[in-house]
Amino acid sequence: QGKETFYGRERAYKILNTFKNERPIIDIERAKLFTESFKETEGQPLILRWSKALKHIAENITVYIDDHQLLVGRSGCQGRYGILYPELDGDFLDLALEELPKRVESPFNISEEDAKVVVEDIAPYWKGKTYHENLTKALPKETLQFTYDPEDALKSRFIVNETSSFRSSIQWVHDYEKVLKKGFKGIKEDAQKRLDALDPLSPVDNCEKKPYLQAIINVCDAIVLWAKRHAELAAEMAKTETDAVRKKELEEIAERCAWVPENPARNFREAVQSQWFTQMFSRIEQKTGTIISNGRMDQYFYSYYKQDVEAGILDDEQTLELLECMWVAMAQFIDLYISPTGGAFNEGYAHWEAVTIGGQTPDGRDATNELSYLFLKSKREFPLHYPDLAARIHARAPERFVKDVAETIKEGSGFPKLINDEEVVPLLLSKGARFDEAYDYAVSGCAEARMPNRDTYTSPNAYINFASAVEMTLYNGKTLLTEDESFGLETGDPTNFKTWDEFLEAYLTHQRNLIKHAFIQQHTIINLRPNHFAVPLGSALHDLCMDTCKDLHTPQIEGGIEMGYFEFMGYGTVVDSLAAIKKLVFEDKKVTMAELIEAVRTNFEGKEALRQMLLNAPKYGNNEPYADEIAKLLDREAVKFANKYSLELGVHLDLRLVPFTSHVPFGKVVGATPNGRKAWSPLSDGSSASHGADVKGPTAAMLSNFSSKNYDYRERAARLLNVKFSPATVAGEEGTNKLASFIRTWCDLKLWHVQFNIINKETLLAAQKDPDKYRSLIVRIAGYSAYFVDLSPDLQNDLIARTEHTSF
């Protein structure tokens, strides 16, 4: 059931049908081998230990070659799988394994035998050594109270939520072109020359640079060894293969793996295999938040594609077949979050292995090429929700490209998401990038931008629940869930406030206090992480790391640009709540503050008339200055704080509005709010309007987004914007033209991000009722797409509740 038919893509569908709809299993080999190595290398420099662990893994991990595949290289077993990172999750690995098969959000299976190995052999070694345990000890007590449940430090407060304990790095993009052009042999030779040139008498060279360079050499050897093991396996399989076509394929796979990634790629097929080895070994190396991104594939693959097409050894169908082998291989690796918090943040087996197309060349010209269009064609004709395709749009993007993007979006899988050069490039320049670097950025993770060889900041950052700040304002420093505790600021009984300005200042006091603790949290995180995590492969692929002989997780790397963020959770919820209070309590005086507080405290029980008044108060997302001015003020207060304090941390710690799926669990700790939202329900997501609040069309929603930004500050980062259209609204050529025009308007407004769901509410309701009939239904969530039936009921309902626009 649920198997796909071919439609001319026999190979990709044959591979897909071997694992589609299967619940993923946990493969423990990486964790077991990593732990074995770390037991043997205690006392050595961390980056050297990490490289030795990777070499131990490369030597001993099982290698596989899937039937029908043209690409080889897996981070775990065959089928749909996730892998463990005990250096990250070791303090609660044994507790989580029992719950993983039963949890609603992205469940996994594990065999009894493997679970026993984890509990008895792996987890005990890491107890007392993990980053999470040390972070709970290092955070100041006042900040810790906003971060974790005081009764159980494994449970997040969802108020000032750190994200560094369930991933060892935020989203990242490697310089894959370096591998394609130099090979790991060339990178190793570079490291060896630097090692040979060290001053034998220098303490810095001996204690810092020497172990770094030895680690780079080790990791280059490791990935080459891993590739050659695949070459040997393919050659052995070819000897016994009876099908002549498959036998030849296996012989060619063996030849490619014997050459790349050790050496420079000589053709398109070698380039794709080399890149695939690199990204998969990177997944073995560390748990990068949102999975390691793939960079500008249509740029660094293009010369190989063009050369082979002109030589007559490659055509577009062969190109698509090879790329789609990569897509189905991506779909087998499932990003496993052991912690309950990580799982709640990343529902539906979330993934963001972003592949960037379009944009501009380093000299500022349009970068679209034949490969850009092939990526879009693949998305339309092979509607898998891998890879996470992202298109860069700029003011001079060709009309053909914009329309092709629109046509692809209309297919309804949520791809591609769009990132705006007209917003991103100037912001990168303002933070110190050169023009060529800024023009060459790649989309990374959910909605971020990375400049390979210039970005150097990897510390995960804080998610701040500003809807809790609304509660703290109403309940004098407390929330409904924390009324028995005292850790918020006391700003007074709001029933005594005489003016809107008094109430607003009380709210802003709480907003600033939460940001303050987020920054304190980040200061601790930045300085603690290098004691726990190293990334020799990622460092080998970064020019600045090689120049300075510093691991990429080092807090400051000379010449780098450090760009992080703090997250504004519940933006629309907060804006609408404040707008309702200003309008109904202080201006129109239709409701007293005491009546309002009683209504939200009791979740509007018996107060439906009052709730309807609140629901009909001015709302963000309708291009109405009343609410949008409040939105801009809250944004301004946040970026002003960042402007004053972020560089104390040595980082551009900028305001961001990108929730993943975390607006759902964050809502579960917030009671009813003055915008009419019921208790414990999801908060608004990203920079989108509250659910159902944007009633004046998608253009009005975009204009509210524009009006609420403070373009005179550079302390801003990604803003995620969801737009949902009914299929009839974008039907036919007229619909394509309207959607392309909408995209141009979004570009002109200099909004960072937009993504689309093209689906009817009725379809979602039907899928919720009868999931077996809708196993292939893909929906856009928060910077990624997933199968609708893989989502929890809460997140399904969140998607259903989004406004469905039926006109432009």
C-alpha cells in the first residue's frame, strides 16, 4: 500500500518503494564506534579525539550498496534510519529509548538487542560528561529558571529555550566545491605542508596548531578510506552480479569510489558522488541542526554538467536520474531527535538539507542556468519532499525562472521556498561581507543564509516565548503554569494601570528581561561548546579554519563573520493581544482589565461574547496601521537590544522569526491570550499572522510584514512567512502569472522569506480522517515539507487553521 508508480522514473521509484511509509529504525553503529574510540583517547586534544573517532568509524562501520542505486554512501543501515550522537544525548539516551517508539512526534523503532547495547555499553560512559549536564551547572540560577523545569532539567520551560543541547551546531553549508576541485588528497597535502612548516619550539604551534593539523590529516584519510571500502564492495558485488546492466553499473561505481573524493572530480557523475560522500560523512561527524545543507548545487555542479553534455556523455534524463538517486538516498536518513524538546521542535521527521538554486554570481550577475531548471523539473515530476529546495530571487531574476518557480509551487509540495537577495545581500554587506561573498551566499537550514569560508558562528541559539511575556504582564511576573514560583519581574497589578503606555511599558519590561536571559544563556553556550564538540571535517573545508588552525566551533576565528540570532516566538499572538488590550480596554473602554484577566484566566469559560470582541479587534496581517505599528514597535525594541548588547558576545545576535514547529509546544505552556486564542493552543508561527486573522488577502499580509520591520537596523535575520492558496486560485496560466507577480512584489518589498501551501482545507480534513488514502500528501510546514499523515494531530490542526486565500 502506498507504493508509487513509475511515470518514466523506474530507478528512483524502485528505490523509494523499498522504504516508503516505513517507520525509521535507530542504527547504533555510529554511536558504538564513536564511544569505543573516545574511551581510548581520553586526555588528548578534543579535535584530535574526534578525528580518531571518525577514522575508527570509517574503518569499521558497515558499508552498504542499495539495489538499483547509482550513488553509494550511508550513515547507517539500509532502509529508513536515524543515528545516535551520544556525545550530545548521552545523559538521557537510556531514558529516551523506551519512549521513542511510542511518541506522537516522529517515532522511531529500535531492536531489543541494540537498545541493550545503548543502555549497558554506550550511555554509561557519557553520564556526567555531556554538554547538557554541564550547561545546567553553568547557567546562572535566575537564567536556569527560565530555561529548564527546576524539578527536572531534562524538561524545557519553553520560555527562554536553549537549542544547543539537542544539536551540536546550527545549520551549516560546506564549501563542496573545494572537495570537487582539490579532493581530500589535496586538502591533506595542504595540511601536511602547514604541519611541516610549524615552529618546533613554539608552544602554540605544538599545543594548538599541531593537533589541529593532525586531525585534518586523519579525517582526510578517514573519508578516503570509507569511500574505498565502498569501491571494494561494489567490485565484489559486480563479480557475482548476473544482470549485465547492473554488473556494469557496479563496476562504474567501484571505479568512481576508488577515485573520489580522494581526487578532484573529472566529470558530473564523479562530482555528484564526491559531494554525496562529503555530506554523508559530515552527518556521521556531528548532528548539525536541520541536517547539513547542500549549498548552490546548480553552480558548483554546472561546469561538470556542461562539459559532459557537450562531450555527448550525459543528457538531461541521465542528469535527473543521478540527482534523484541522491534525493531518495537523502529520504532514507531521518534526523533523529532523542530529547523531547528536539522532537517537539521538529515534527514529521523534519529535514532541511537545503539545495539552493538561482540567485546571483559572485560578480553580481544572474546565476540561473540549465541545471537550475532541471532541479525545478525534478521537483514537479518526482514530487518527493527531499531535497529541501530553495530558490534565490532577485530584482533581475529572469521571467522564465520566476514563472518556472511559480509552476513548481503550484504542484503543491511546498517547493521551492524562496529567499530574497534584495534583503539578504545588503544585510550580509552591513555585517562585513565583501560583495562577492554576499552574492554567493547559500540557503541553509530553514530560512538562513551562509557564506562558505566567511561565516564562522556555529552555536545554537535561544527561542524566546514572548506570549509568556504577555502572561507575565497580566499576572504580575507569573504565568498560569508558574503561579507557585517566583522568577519573573513584578511590574505591578495591571488593573491599576491608568493608561496604555503604562501597560505597554510593563510588557516591554518583560520582553527585555527575557531577551536579557537569552543573551546570558548564549554567553554561557558560546564558551562551553568548544569543550564538548569538534568538527575536523567541517574545519578542513573552511579556509579561515585552515589559515588559523582553529576548529570551526572555536568562539572567535580571525577574519570570520559571526552571525547568530534569537527567536521571537508568537509574534502575531503577542501583537494581536496588545492591540486588543489597547483598543478595547484603554481606548474604547468596552472591557475592564479585571474582566479581561478573568476571561483569559478561565479560558473564556462563559465569556464567549467577550472572546468574540477580542477576536474582532485589530489584527496583524491585514495591512492595518493600528496593529502593524505595535508590531513594528516590538520588533524595534528587540533589535535595539541586539544593537546594544550582541557584539559584547562577539556575535551579530540578530532578531529572527523562524519557529520550525516549535510554536506548537510553546503554545502548550501559555494560557488563553487577549487576542482570543484558547489556552495551550499553538502560537502564531514565524512572521505570519495569527491563525485565521489575515482576512484581507495575501498582499495585505505581506504589507503588514513589510510595515512591521525596522529597515534602519541591521540586527535582523530571517523572517519566515507562510502563505496558503486554494488550488483554484492559482490554476492555469493566469494563476501562474498572478503567482509570479506576487513573488515579484514580495521581492520588491525586501521580505526575507516566503513559502506556499497550495491545498484545500477539505483535503487536509479528509487526510486527517482517512490517513491511509493520503499517504503521499505533502504539505509545507515551517521551512520544510513533510507527509501530512506523519504529523501530530496538533500540528495537523495548526496547518488546517491557517488562512486559505482564494484571491490575490
